[in-house]
Amino acid sequence: MNQKKITIAVFAGSAVLLLLALLVSFGGSGGPGGPGGPPAQSAGGSQESQPAGAAPAGNSNTNTSSAPKIDVVSVSAQSYVAEVTGYGEASAHYQVTYSAEVSGRVSSVSEDFASGNIVAAGTLLATIENTSYLQAVALAQSNLADARLDLLEEERTGEQVRLQWRSSGLGGEPDSELVLREPQLVAAQAAYENAKYSLEKAEQDLSKTEIRAPFDALIVSRDIQPGSYVQTTTTVATLYSTDRVEVEVPLSLGQWQNLPKLNNFDLLNSENTIAAKLNDAEDKLTWQGYVSRVELHVDTSSRQRSIIVAVDNPFGLDTGLFPGTFVKVDIEGRELQRVWALPSSAISQSGEIWYVEQGNKLAKASVEKYFEKAGVVYIAPLAGMDDAQVIKRPLSNYVVGMQINPIVEG
């Protein structure tokens, strides 16, 4: 075979291979665009493809199934009794830094006179040496006896002088009061009164050498020992009364508006008692109290007005309420009309709520909060709305007008 025949054979073989390749590509499908064939090409040569289930091109209907699902709560305007919550520290009704009223050395101290003890009014706590005070009483008694004697003698002398004047036959009154000894009688009476008061003071000073509890009291501290020398105003003890404890609770203007109108005259009447519940800082202990009075001035530092809550017999309760305890106070307020009750999480940090408007679109609005209790916040309804669907937990990426798929809880 010469070179020319070999070249012709090669070209023939290549043609056969090219024909087989074309047959495999078309697979006998009947041409482009037919069943089993490749997709049709656009005029520009690029292939058009669509995902399964997609709407045909040119369809403008919104697909709501793709909108995010968001939890909402349905609310309607109802009536609720407000509850005002505040915080304060329990303090004794009376807190006294008890001082000595006379000077002297402490001769004895009672066993009951120790911190932590509760003593009844009049209990003897300590005594001061009283010899000099007994002497002062005796001297005052002697002075009183002398003054009484002088007064009686002057009265008798005055009677005799008046009788002599009338028997002398002289008409009218004498030129001087001294003639009838009237000034002398006044002086004797004054000396007698002074002697009486001197005796009373001496007896009081003597009684003050016995240091006694001024009221039913808790002894917070004892500041004297046997043998101590005390002077007038020397601190003897710190005492707290045990009749009741009081909690001063500062309230904002909004909280005052949630309470009924209060005045101290009405609060003195037991029929107008307003109940209050007190809890410790850990919410483990509870006490029942009542509103005892309201302050009628605004504190210059906090710019708030306070309400005073009291608990009677705090040391006699099963769980004592001790002075110095920090407590949370819940006070029953007035009944509020047309109020929405929402989870606290529905209020954003900026004091707004997000709600669903017509067409399942998001909207937001600022709200007026009345009070909050047990994870529920009570607010004024939006203007012109009694019912609404409110987003339970709004997120920072929400946009007004955003399309959502609301899921109503409950």
C-alpha cells in the first residue's frame, strides 16, 4: 500500500468515528428539544433553568409561606386591680440612743441588760450610786419644812396686823403694803413653792439613778459596765421598740396614680386598712403588713414621695421581721379599666411593642405601662384598639411593614 492509500484510509476511519459520536449524543431522540434531549437554548445561547415548584416567570403573587414564623399573643382590653411594688428597709417604730440623766458611778448592771435581749417597759437595766442623791432629797425635804413653817408664821403675823389696824380706829388703808405685811406673805408663799419643786427635782434625780427601759424594747447595744462613770448625756444603750417595724417605700408619680387616694386621717381608721405583702430579698420569707401613713413631702435627694408600711409585733411572728431587713413591698392598688396584659418580654428596651396589622405586616408603637407583676406587664391599649396580636419576643432586626406568618400561642 502506497502513501496515498494510507492517507485515504485514515480519513475514512475518522469519519466513521465522528458519525458514531453524533449518534451517541442524539441517542435517536429526534433532535434538540425533544424528549430525552438537551434543553432548548435561548437566542443568546444560554440555557434557562427553574427550580422545581417555582412560579412561572412573570407571576407577581407573593408567596406567604416563605415569610418568617413569629410567636404572637392575642390580647383584649380588660379590668385589673393594680399592684404597686416598691423596696425599702425595715426599721423600728422607735430607735433610741438612751443616755444617762444623772452623773455617777455604775453600781450594778442587770443580767437582762445585754444585746439581743427583749425587755418590757420599766425593766431595771442598771443602777448608779445614789448616796448624794438621797442626801439631796433629805435636804430638799428640810428646806420644804422650813419654808412651810415660815409661810404659816407669816400668815399668822399678817392676821394679827390686820386685826390691830382695824382696832386702832384708823380709817381707810395704810399708805404702804408693808404695814399689813402683804409682800412678806407673797415672798413666803413663793419660797414654799420653790421648796416643793426643789424636792420634786431631787426625787426625780434619785429615781434616775435607776436606769429602766422606757418602752418594750430590743437591746441593740449596751455601752456601760459595772464601775463605769457616767455623766449626763453619756450613752447607756441603743434600744429599738418592739411594737412594730415600719418600711419607708419611695414611689414614683406613676405608682402613686395606681393607688387610691390616701390620707392619714382615713388610714387611722381600721376599716380603711390597705393590705401590703412584704418579701425578703431572696423571696423566701413573707410577712403581712398594712399602710400606716403617707408622707406629705417629696424627698429632696430622690425626688419621690414615700408611703409607710407597718408590721405589728414583728418579733412575735413565726418568722420575725427584724430591723435592717431589706424587703420588697407589694401594695394593692385601685382597679384599672381597659388594660392589656402582656408578657414582660413583649416590651422592648425602648419601651415599645411590635404588633401585627392588616396583611400580616409588622408595626410598632410606644406604650404606657401601668404596673408589672409576676412576669406580666399591664399597659394602656393603643389608641382605637381593644384587641391586638402582639409579638411575644421582638427582635432588633424587625422592620416596620415586614411580612410575617404569625403563630398565636394557646
